[in-house]
Amino acid sequence: MKRIFAFVLCLLVSLAAGCTAGTADLSPTPTVAVPQPTAETLDALRVQLNSGEGISRVSTIAKLEQNGSAEAVAILGEFFMNADVTERYNAARALVRLNTPEAQQYIRAAMADKPLTARRQTAMQALEANDEAAYPFLQTLLRDADETVRLNTVQVIQFIGTAQARTLLQIALRDASPAVQQAAKNALEGLGFAPSPTP
């Protein structure tokens, strides 16, 4: 009788141990879900951007900037080129901060406007607001083939008005266009700097 009891007890202990081990094996492995941008998500953001207003639009612009994909940049760029002035500024700021070649094209297109259109003014304000972080982009714009882009860029640099801005204006003094040279000279004088003589 004692032997049978001992055998049953041993069997029960073994089964309990096996169940515990089996439970441990069956427990799910924790995983971290990494959200991936999808076309559906970006389409939803596009709709929100174009149909929303105020805080809703600002939030959508921030999400698109965070996404940073080429399609997200295109959504921001299209909105910047067509939207009303207030939200256009937020989109322009996002494009300047992203500073990808695709984002730069939208700002550059606005800077090519000869009259002071709403989008050109907004692009200039966004560049100015980004001040020192915008310098590499401003250098690129100073080398643009379009004289209007270069002239408008000189104006932005003058608005920034730092020592680094002075360096960029000295570069503009050597521009092939006499109009750009004159604009750079006037900007330097307006900032209280004497233009360095051109070699």
C-alpha cells in the first residue's frame, strides 16, 4: 500500500512539473510593434490635412513631418503650394526642417516667384525662422540658376542678420548677376557691415 501511495505521489509530482514546464514553453514571447507608414495611413493624413483646420491641421503636419517619407513630403509640399497662409506657414516650417531634396524643391519653387506672393513670403519666413539651421539650404539657393531665387535668398539672409549671414552675403557679392551683387551690397550696408572688395 505504501509503495502504491509513493508511486502515485511521485507520478503526481512529475505531472505537475511537466505542466509547469509546458506552461512556461507556451507563454508568448514579448514583441515590440514598430508602426510602419502605410499608404492607407498617409491617405488618411492627406484627407485630415485638407479637410481639417486649426489644431487638427497643425497636428497632422507634425505627423507628416515625423513620418518624413517621400510621400509625406509630397503631401506637405502640395498643401504648402495651395493652402491658405496660416497653415501654409506650418507646412513650410516642416519642409525646411526636413530639408530633403524633395522638400527643398517646394521651397525653391516658392522662392522663384517674382512678385511677393503669399507662398514666397511664407517660404522666406520659414527660412528666416530656421535661421542657422537653414544656412546649408540658403547656400544652395545662392547657387540656383534662377536669378530671382538668388535675389530673394539675399533678402532672407539679410533678415537673419548674423555673422554667418554676413559670410553668405560676401559670397553673393561675387554673383554673376549685377542685380544680386547690388542686393548683397545693400544688405551688408543695411546690417552695418562694409562689403569686402571683390577680387
